[in-house]
Amino acid sequence: MEGARGGRLSSRLRPGIIAAIVTLLLDQASKFWLLRVFDIAHRGAVKITPFFDLVLAWNIGISFGWFQSDSPAAQIALMAVKAVAVVVLAIWMARSRSLLATVALGLIIGGAIGNAIDRFVYGAVVDFALFHIEVSGHTFNWYVFNLADVAIVAGVMALLYDSFLGVPAAKAP
């Protein structure tokens, strides 16, 4: 009986685990390529389109650069918070009954681990994507971000969709 239950659990978790691994690999590969192959640190900003540039930004804070601090204690605290968050999200994913929620949580977990690896290796998160628009001679920039951030935002949006508009869970009799 336990083997069958474990098989159901792993098959239910598989899409979330795959989402986390793919997110992590794409995030780290993009950062490796930009830093080591493309050498963005020496190239400087590279205009890709009239509204999108590749830039190098080292984010020592949290989301959107909030709480900027390069002190070792702050970096350790951020890593600890991230580790707790990943464990909580993994437990949530293991209990999830919705495929969309499982994949969404996998995206968030993969993105969080990707950014945590940056913080551990470089002491800051590697951000590189910059959207901007010019209106009446004024340039408006979005926050510089990376693929892990995209996965996290997509995961949160999918969780919100699943929570408000997804198929309601069946009630037990």
C-alpha cells in the first residue's frame, strides 16, 4: 500500500520538480553565458531592441532591489529566509492537488534556488534584463531582472489564477 501511495505522490510531484529543475538550469545557464561567454561585465549595456537592453546589475537586496545591504550578516539572513521559504514551498507543493499549482510552486522554487546560488557564489543576485520606454524625452526603466525572477512572477501569477479561477477542489463527504 505504501509503495502505491509513494508512486502516486512522486507522479503528482513530478511536474513541479521538472519545472523547478528546468527553471534552475535555464536561469544558471543564462547567467553563466552572460558572465563567462558574452562577458557582459566588460561589454557594458547592450541594446537588443528599442525597449530592451542587456545590462549587468548585482542585486544585493531582495525583490526589486529592496533592503540593499552587502554586509555578511544581511546576506546570511537573506539566505536563511530563502532556505525556509523553499522548504515551506516544497511542503506546499507536496500537498498540492492541482497540476497548475504544482508547476507554479516548482517555478517559484527553481527561481528561488537559482537566485540563492547567485547570492552564495557572487554575494549578490545576477540581474541582466532591462525593459525601458522613452516618453517625451524621459526614459522610464523597469527593474533589472533575470530568468529566475520571471519564473517566480509566473509562478505567483499561476497560483493566483489557480486560487481564484481554477477548478475548485472536490469536498470530502
